[in-house]
Amino acid sequence: MTRRLPAATRFLLVGAALLLVLWALSFAVAVLRPSAFARLCPLGSDVLRPDSSVCALAFGGVWISLSVGLLAGAAATVAGFGVASIARIFGGWVDAVLMRSADALFALPDVLVLMVLQFAAQTAGDLHPRLRINPVPLMILSLAMVGWAAPARLFRDRLETLERAEFVGAARALGAGHWHVLNRHLWPFLRDYALGIFLSRVPAAILAESTISFLGIGKIEPMSLGRYLGTSYASLLYGEGVRIVLPAWVLLILIVLGASLAGRGASALAEH
Amino acid sequence: MVALPLSLGDENKRQLSPDLVASYRRDLGVGEPLGFLRPWQKLVQGKRLGTSSQGVTGAELLTKLASSMAVGLVAVVMALCWAFAYALLRWSVRRAQAVAIEELVPALAFGTPVFIPALLLAPHAVEAGHFLPELAAALVISVWPGIFLGTLVADSFKTELAREYVRAARSKGLSQRRVMVRHVLPNVLPTLLDSIPPVATALLAGSFAAERVLGLPYFGQLYVLAVLQKQIAVVVVATTLFASVLVLVRLIVGLARWLVDPRAREPVPGETTP
């Protein structure tokens, strides 16, 4: 008799599998066998790029959108954990200042802050060519700078709760330092929680990136889903909008659904 | 189609001309004491921010902001309609279907960036005119905040209705309507008030893509164009204005919460009162 997996584990596995399959297929289509999709695509060729099929352009953008989202989510989670650790180690006014900064950043829309960061970095790069950053790392860095606030707040509150536990008090009474307590005693309780936070940041990062790229502010190459839609804008004039927009929309929803499911599963596992 | 193309820009345009660099320095007062206030000084003096015809005066900026906020207010009404409809749907469905509705509808709403429904509506709305682009923009930016509000309302009512004070009030003979109005609603109201700032943020953030796609010459489009055309002074002033609107919304919500919720007026434990 087979034992049914808990709902949280099923969510995590289904979400992670969906993301993995989408990434691998997209990478294979876009990088390894770009000609295969051109022959099989039922949606025909792109209006502005007649030598490329709609399938290849839309599906080929999945791996870059997903990669940017995963890397930005990871960077935001690490940064958030770092800020939360500093806030808890120093406490007092350092804690207050860091958390108020996180709250202030959290109150602003991601898209606005991203536009400002991209604008500042691009202008700095134009004025001083030595400061010019490649669009992909720039987008990941900008997304991480926008996304650290929520993880920092969540990690800080979780750390505060965990630090009240008796085993932490006992370790401190025996002379353990902040780093030792964090690394040996608190981190094992934070691993699943960190995974949940990381996965919950991924869809937000992908959506923010797609909006910025769509608006033409982020110039990611190879094209992400958002940039593809942004550059295909003129096809609406020829009544081709649905053929161009719908496949990319479905793929974006699938990515967000996969990351949300996996994030929900990981968060539920952490609660147990 | 007003705003074509969105991002087929030539990378060579990023090589700035000496004139443009000089205008950056002039606009931002680089090297001058309190030079960062230069855009505001120009604004107060009624001068045009930015370069040549792409710039904007303070009066134009405020008009565009007011227009965007008017679209936002229509979107708030639409978001409330979405919220009410979604909360009703969650109440009316059977338990087996509830999971699908509670999971799929928010995922669909959250997973759809504003520009996608805007792109689908644009060919029909832009040509028609007669405030249809404004209504289409309000519609597309209201979906996610509406579903978010609906989830919050449904969950809050569900939690409050399960509490003991509701059962106690009912057992003392109060009608369901009176229990809802006198007891449940005041307890749900603070949660609803707390949701206003994120909803306002989402609505204003959605206006960037919606106005750009639907060709509305308001604040959202102005901001995106200022970033694309590297109008530093316009970006500085518009960002500050945008953030000020959000701060103002939070301030008003904070005051309303202080008036409505007695718990907000209680001192925080550990804090000493003078």
C-alpha cells in the first residue's frame, strides 16, 4: 500500500517540477535546438521578426525570465537574511533603523523603485562607461535591491521568536556567541522557512522584471517574456495581438503558479 | 496607438551628447551647494523641467497627477466591485470547489501583469475614445487589488463570525443583521483600512503600464517617458510626488484607524506615557 504524501510536500514537488520542466524545455528550445520549434509552431512567425516563430520567441523567453527571477529571489532572500541577522545581533537603534528602512521600501511599488534604480544605473553607465553594467546582472541586482525588504522583516520576526526559546538561552548562558547561535542553533529552524521566502519572492521578481522589460527600460538580451511582449507591441496594429500575447500570458501564469505552489508548500513545511 | 514602439530603441542612443550631459549637470545643480533642490526651484518658478518639448511644467505635472488619480478612483470603485463579487463567490461555492477558487483565482489575478489585459483591450479601447481608454485602464489595474480585497474581506468575515462574541450576541436574541452591523463590521473595519495603502500602491503602480499601453497622457505615461528619455529633473520631481501621495494615503488611513479602532489608541506595552 502506498502512503499519500502530505499536501505541503505535494505542493512543493508539483511547483518545483513545473518550474524545472519549463526552464529545461525553454532552454533546450532557445539555446540547444532553436530550429526545431520554427517548423512545428502552429502560431506562425512573428510580425516584426519574420525569421522567428511566435513559439520560439515566447517559449524561448521563459528560461531567461525564470533564471532572472530565481537569481533575484535568491539574492533578495540572502540580503534580507543578512539585514535581519545584523538587526538582531546589534538590536536597539540599528534594529529600529534597518526595519524602518525595510518598511519604507516595502511601502513603495516595486516597479517604481526598479525604474529609478535602472534609470540611475543606466545614466551612470552613460556618463562613466567604466560603471556600465550588463543588463542581466543589472536587472538581478535591481530586483534584489527592491526585494530584500519583505524577507528582512519576515526573518527578523522569526529570529526574534526563536531567540526566546530555552535552548537559545541555554547556549548563550554557556558562552555561545551570536554567530555560533545563529549558525548552529537557529539556522536549522530557518532552512525551510528561507526556502519558502525565496520561492515567494520569485513570482514577484518575474512579474516586476516583465513589466520593466515590457516598458523598454530593462534591455535584457536574450529576450525575456516581458521584453518580447514589449518589442511585439506593434503587432497589435496588424490585428495579431491575441496570437502574440496569449501564449506569453499563459507561460507567465504557469511560471507564477509553479513558484507560488512551491513557495506555499515550503512555507507549510516550515510551519510544521 | 500613441506609444509605438515601446522598446525597439537603438542602443546607440545611450551615447549621450555633450549638450545632454551639460543639461544633466544644470538640471541637478551638480557641484553647487544644495544643487539637488534645483528641479524644485525650477518648478516653483514655473519653468519647464527637462529638456525642450519633452519637459513639463509644475502645473502640467499636477494636472497629469490629478488625471491619474481620477482614473485610480474609478479603479477603486471597480476593485470594490471585484472584491464584493469574489467574496460572494467564495461564500456561495461548495467546499469541494472552494479550494480551486481560493487558489486559482488569486494565482490568475496575481500572475497577470497589468500590461497583458491592457494589450488585449488596447486595439478596441484606443480607437473608440470617449473615455473608453480611461475606463479600460481603470478596469485592468483594478483586478488584482479587487481580488486581494475580496480575499481579505471573506477571510476577515469568516474569522469574526466564528468568534464567541457573535454566538453570544445571537443567543441573546439579536438579529443576524444587527450582529453584523454592530459587532462584526467594526471588527472587520480595521483590517479593511489596513488594506487601503497596499491597494493604493498597486493601483498607482499599475497606472505606469496601463497608461503607456492605452496611450493616456497622464502621470504614469509621463513617468515612463521621462525614464526612457532620461529627463532627470522630471524623474526626481515625479518620484518625490508619487512617494508623497503614498505617504499621504498612509497618513489618512492611520488617522482613520485611530478614530475607528479603539485598540489603535491604546498605549503599546512597554512604552511609557508622559
